[in-house]
Amino acid sequence: YNLGAADVVSKLHFLELLADRMGENSSHLISASVHGGETPRADSLGLDSRRAEKILNRNLPTTKQVIENLVNNQPS
């Protein structure tokens, strides 16, 4: 199974949330289309994880919880 956060966010919103949590300014981030390039790309970060949650008998973390774990567990 591929697992993701329990919710779906755009790639831009993910970066904005991460920058905010790290105390960084996200005003320089720009929105751009992933469509029209040579390689097909998804425009959001998210998977339907309901089946995995049922099998694992647990809820997967939200995007904000994933970001919190990334920031708290980064190497010094």
C-alpha cells in the first residue's frame, strides 16, 4: 500500500504549511500549473487511505501532523 496523510492538500499549500511551521516566510512561493509538461504530475498530495486505515485499525495522520513530525524529527 501507498500511504499518505488522512487529508488532501495542494503541493503549494503543503509548502506553505511547512514554511509556517518552520517559521519561514512563504510569500516567495508561487503557484504554477503541473499540467502541460512532458511528464504527467498530480496537482495535489493525497491518497484514499480508508482501506489501509481499516486494515491497520488506525487513523492515518493529517497533513498538519505529518509536518509536525517532519519538523520535530529533523536532524540537528
